[in-house]
Amino acid sequence: MAASLLLKNANEPKLNKSTMAEKNIEKSLVYVGTYSQSENESIFLYGLNNSTGELNFIKSFGGGKKPSYMVFDKSYEYLYAVNETENYAGKKSGAACAFSVDRPSGFISLLNRVTSEGQSPANIAISEDGRVILIANYKTGSVAVFPVEKSGILGKASDVIQHEGSGPDLERQSSAHTHFIIFSPDSRFVFAVDLGMDKIFSYHLNKNNGNQKLTNQATAFNSRPGTGPRQMCFHPNKKYAYLIHELKSTVAALSYDNEKGLFTEMQTIATIPENFSGENNCGGIKISEDGKYLYGSNRGHDSIVVFAVDGDNGRLSYVENVPSGGMWPREFTIDPKGNFLLAANQHSDNIASFKIDKTSGRLTNTGHHVQVEKPAFVQVVPRFE
């Protein structure tokens, strides 16, 4: 079903820039990336009521096909997205696109689009200074580096690293599948999570003379064979990291050596109940801003799992699994104030809103949800002044 039909009853408001600030009082902005095949309606903008968790549709944008993951620069002037396709501009590759962000409306305008230098780009990261974009190409198992010009546009790739290897799962791990890429908290390292090889690779980003290259490849962590690591996040104290495994429905709590860029497993814990016998593939992972609670999504069990984080040693204890409010929660986000969690349910075409109890970490469905075609990514940003 086309996005325009799904949103037919949303009554898109005709807002001009002068009225947006008034309309967004006590609201944050929510950006949604999708698996839509529409060139004209694939990125969606909503307002989040910071008191109730209600989402209100504002506008749709042409983000190209399947803009499945996005990242902002730290000033929210630019938005970068991957187009998770296998063919672009006559090449066996996906694409990456750059947008400018208007204030205070939050509306985006396409600046340019380039090949991602690999098929099915699944993740994108930006350097602290906003001058470098990194992309993880899932199907081809590669990592690509792109310079960012002063105008915010993406330059041609300055480096492409191809991973080589496989894992024991013949269906999902017959070759390298780079699924996630992230800078270390101090920006000294780049970490690439490879689902196909059960590894986290580390790199240094060399920016000499503006010719950005990834160097010093090393194995930062070996996951248990066949677990299929998908995404990771760092604890706010920078001493720990958490790695979610798609294929075996587990989270590994890792200690982090920031001098060597290495991880050591402290604990592995299941994301689904022992008595669940159906198919499950883990999705996203996020940690609360205060570092007290960790959340992960289960696709198949269709839940958000909640863990409490021990502040003394970083280990996890199970709190609850909460139904995600739909089917196949591919991604989710926590608003900057830590009050609400929004789950993007890909197979039921909806985003569900949950209230977060900051004392216990538990989630309560607010009853608010919106329909949008195949949501794959969601992020809340503060209201622009």
C-alpha cells in the first residue's frame, strides 16, 4: 500500500514556516525513514507531544527508495541517509543522500545523492566535526568513507574497505555482512559490526590532507559463532558497550579498553523468554541517557526488551518484555528527555508510542500510534527554535 494511501486520513496540515514554531510548542520533531519504494514519499516528519506521547503528521519528503537509516550532524543543519537498495545509477550499489534542514520547520531539502559503493547500505555514521560520513554496506560486506563539503553535500567515496570471511550459519553468514558502524566515544577508533563474520572490526580514520582513509584494521571483538552481531551502543560512562545479536537473540555486555580499542565479554543475556519457540531476529539497541536502562527490539517475538544496568560493573539484569505495539519492530528511539520510546513496526506499518518510567525503566503503551508504510528508522530531535 502506498504511503500516500496509508496517510490519507492524517489530514496533512498546510503549515508555513511562520506558523511552525507556534504549532510545535511543547513538541519535538520526529523523523521516520522507511522501506518505501516511492521516490516522492519515503521520509516522514511528525510532531511528538512531550506530555502525552502523541504523534501528529506534519509532512512527507522524497528521500529516494528505502531510506532505512539516517543521521544528523550535531547542529541539526544537515541530515544524511542511506538508500538500502542493490542497484543505483547503473551500478550494483545502494546510495547515500544529503539533505539541508530548515529551521524552525524541520523541513528537509535534498542536496545530493551518491553511490554508497556497496549493495544494501544498512547504517550510516558521522564524525564529531561533521566532515566525514561512514557507511556500512550490508550485502557486499564493505565499509565506505565519504568527505562532507562545507555546503553539506557528500563527495565521492575516499575509501572503501571490503571485509572477507563467513560464519557457520550457511543461510545468513555465507559471506561478510557489515551491518553497523560507529565512532568510539573519543573518536579515536571506528568500529564496524559484521553480522556475517561474527566480528567487530576496529579502524583508525586518517584525515591527512583531506584524503580520508580507514587504516589499521584489527579485530576488536569476536562474537560467539553463529550469533550474528547486528548493532552496538556505548554506555555514557564510556567503560562499557552493548552488542545485540540478531541470529541468536542475545545481548553481550562488554568492557571497553579505550586505549587499545578492544572489547571483552562480561556477560551474555537472552532478549526473549525461554519458552518462546517462534522465529526471532533482534533489531535495534539503545541505552538511556543516564545509563541505567538498556533496550532492545525483537522481531518475531515483537517486543521491546528492558534491562537494568548495574552502575558498578555494567552487567545487565532482565526487567521485562513489552509488546512493541505492532509487528517486526525494526528500530526504535528514545526522545532526548528520556520520557518516551517510539517503536517502528515494519510489518504492521505503524509507529507505537511508549511512556518510560525513569525509576524502573519499564514501558507503558500510551495508546498513541500512527500509520506509515514500512517504517525502518525513527529519531526524535528537539524542537528547533
